[in-house]
Amino acid sequence: MKRIVFLTCIGSLALALTAWGTQKDKGGHGSARGGGARSAHVVSPRSGGGHSFARVNRTARSSHLSAARGKTHAAERRTVTHNRAALGHERNVARTTTQRTARADAARARSSHVASREPRTTERNRAALNRKRNLARANAQRTNRVQATQARNTRVAKATRNAARTNLAVNRQRNLTLARNVLHNRAGNVRVTNNWRNARFNDSRYAAFHNYNRNWHDRGWWRGHHSNIVFVLGGWWYWNAGYWYPAWGYDPYAYYPYDGPIYGYSDLTPDQVIVNVQTQLQADGYYAGPIDGILGSQTRRALAAFQADHGLAVTSAVDRLTLATLGLT
């Protein structure tokens, strides 16, 4: 801005000097014009000579004034051009300065934004890292707790199994001892029944035993008269009216350790019924033999003792009332 003012002052000074020079030239020309007139009047007193010289002087003055004006206009144009160039330069400088300032401000803003964003990014990264660490720590703690719980459960289960085995062995031994004692004490008073023809079994509840007879038939007859025939306990058994009976003659080489009816339920075969009876008699302390599904002498003695103790008819066999008293039907 100072430069523009300086250039403007210089231009004004140049214009003032040019105007002053023009006025001086006009004064000189006036003197020459007066002197020339006098000289013309003196030198050439002839008619017409003074007017020609005056025209020549006016033409010279006009040329001189035109040249002076041209110089003035050229100087003014140069001054205006120079001022315009200076003003344009100043504007360019101002524009460049403004752009540089704007770029610097933008750079500072970006730097400030980046600087302000970096703490947030760092904080987010730190929070994410903390979450990951906490999750890993929680997973590790959960895994440790699960493993500790599993180990504790394993120890408890093992201790429980061991205790159960010990108790089972003790209870089994106690039951066997009780069963032997019961059977031994009852041996003199209870006998195994093999004959169901007496009056004690002349009752509809024991009709299957009271009316039982061995019936010998070949395989074809048995198949023609009974649809449910199974092979268990060493022989063939047929189903009739709620009881299983030995099918004598179905196989000439069949073996029947027990020859008599066996009450059936829940579509169980004779051996499965006897397994359940042996298990329950053992639990009640009447049976100390193997659970083999065979209605042998030891199982029949246990049945006889149980029936006698519970006021039942001593069939020494598996009848409906005995199964109901055992809680199996």
C-alpha cells in the first residue's frame, strides 16, 4: 500500500513538472512572436511578409504543443500502466499472501484435527485392548472355574461311586446273611409245594395250579392250538389265559427244571418274570442265590418263605397274588 501511495505521488509530481514546462514554452513563444513581429515589421516592411512569418510561428508552436502533449500523455500512460502493474502486483502479492495464509490455516486446522483425533484414536485403541484383555481374563477365569468344577465333580462322583460300592457290598452281604438266616430258620416250618391237588388250592385264584396236568403233544399240535410259544429255561413254553405252561412233547429233548405254571405280565417271557421275582426277593432278604431267571429249588424255597410270612397260599411258585404282594404287578 505504501508503494502505491509513493507511485501516486511520483506521478502527480511528474504531471506538475510537465504542466510547468508547457507554460514556460508558451511564454517563450509569446516573446518570440512579439519580437518576430517587430522584426518582420522592421526587416520586411513590404506588404504581406509579416503574415507569412506569423503563420510559420503558429505552426511551429502547434507542433511543439502537440509534441509536449504527446510526451505528457505518454508519461501519464506510463505512470498509469506502472501504477496498474504495481496495483496488480500488490493484488497478486496480497492474493498470494492470502492463499498462503489460508493454506497455513488449513494446515494448522488439519494438524489440530489430526492432533485432536490422535488422542481419541489412542483412547479407542486402549479401550479395545482393555476389552480384549478383560475378555481373555474372563475366559481364562471361566475356563479355570469350569475345570475346577469338573475336577470337583469328578472327585465327588468317584467318592460317591466308591461309597456306593462299599454300601452295596455291605448291604449285599447283610441281605445275604439275613436271607440265609431267614431260610435257615424257616426251613423246619416251610416246605416246597409240588402238589396243588389238595383243598388249599381249590380256589379260583389258584385254578391254574389246581387244574394243571401234563399234556403231551407234538410240535404241529402245539402250533395249531397256540400262537405264542417261546424257548426259555431249557424248554418250550406256551401262553394261555395269563400263565406260561411247559409245552411237553414240543421238543422230545427239552428240559424243564420247574414243571408248573408261571404267572406272566407286561408281555414278559417266563425267564424275565423270574428275574424280576429273584431281584425283589433278594431285596426283601429272602433270596441269596444268583439272578439267573431259573425257577430252581433255592428260588422256590425263597418264594415259599415269602408266601408263608405274608399269609399267602404256599404254592412255591410264581402266582398272581405273590407277584402283587411283591409289588411287581
